[in-house]
Amino acid sequence: MTMLAVFRSRAQALDALSLLKGAGVPSQAVSTPKEAGIGCGVSVKFDCNFFPRVRPLLAGRRYSAFWGYLRICGGAFVRV
């Protein structure tokens, strides 16, 4: 199942992407879906199996533009 780490800042999203890839988490930058309602943000897409590893990594950086996590559930995005 796919999850997104949603950011309001492109620079911070790309920094998070680099952090996750460096930690061995397969991930990619994607446009934030309109369902998030935050405008033209950038998200980092990863598999939900990596969430236990992703969450503390991102929390440790204290990104000011981090909005939260979205998970695809039944074809729709749900905030985690």
C-alpha cells in the first residue's frame, strides 16, 4: 500500500527524499494530490511497510513544512 509524506516546501520534500533513500527506503517525489487541500505541495511516496522506519527519520529532522501522512485506502487518500 502506498503512503505519502506531504510537505508544503519543495526543498524540504527533496531533503526528506534524500534522507529516506540514504536510509534504504525506496521512495520518490510526487505532486501532492488535491485531496490534501494544501495547494501545490510536494510529497514523498513510499510503501507503507517502511512507515515504521520513515516516521522517526522525518520526526528527527523537525521539518517546518511537513504537513503529515496520507495513505491510499479504497482508492482515496486518508490522513494518518
